[in-house]
Amino acid sequence: MTVTTPSDREIQITRIFDAPRPMVFDCWTIPDLLKGWLHGPDGWRLAVCEIDLRVGGATRYVWQHRDGRTMGMSGAYREIVRPSRLVATELFDEDWTGGETIGTVVFTEQNGTTLLRQTVLYASQAARDGALGTGMTRGMAESYAQLDAYLVSLQGAAKGAA
């Protein structure tokens, strides 16, 4: 996973997944699939995952820690180009990001693998720097490792069903 700051308000994460682009896209847009990998750090799980996959459609995610703490985030889709691009707003319930962010995820097929490029645009440089200071990228790396394992299991299940 590579993390860069292409502008004073952006964080960009680039990662390759060993799975076809439509499968990776589905893992970002189908609630039951998201619940299979988007857990966050140890002790957390995605307890609520609601997606209305259309432009203007709402998203709602709530993670729950085994000690009972929760962390929620809501948003709305601005652009959906299946299976290559998603653009959505995001706002955490406890607004630690300095306001609404805009997330853009681009999925590019590369010889049977998928290059994922996720860009998060913050309201200000201070908000971006604050997000970088939270350990957010460590949590993303853990979630992406969970997605790797989940994609392997999905591909194994698909081969077994064939």
C-alpha cells in the first residue's frame, strides 16, 4: 500500500488486489460483502452497513468494538461507474475530519489484478493532517489485508462452485 499527499487537502492510497476488478468493486458496494472485510483494527466489526447504490443514494456504516464503543459514518454517492469508479461524501458522527470529505475510488484492471486508487479530499489542510495523525492509514492497511483474505475466499468459493 502506498500513501501520498497529492495536494494540501488530499490523501491518496494506492493498492493492488489479486482479484478481478468487478469482484473488488462488488466488495466495495454490496453490504454483505463489505461486512466480510471492512472490520477496521482488531476488536472492531462492521455492525451496520446500508448502501443505496445510486447517484444521490445514502450510505451508513457503524463499526462496533467488542467493548461496546461505536463509530459511525454517513454519506451519499455522487458518481457511480460500475466497475471502475465511485465518488461519495463521508461524514463521521463524531466529526474528527473537520467536516465532510469526498472519497474517490478508481478500480483499474491490470492483467487479472485490480489497482485501487482511493483519494480522500478534506475541507482543509489541517483536517487532512489531522486525519493522517490518527493512524487512519494503519487501519486502512489492516482493512485492505482483510480484503485480500476475503477476495481469496471468494475466489475459492467461486472455483468450488464451478
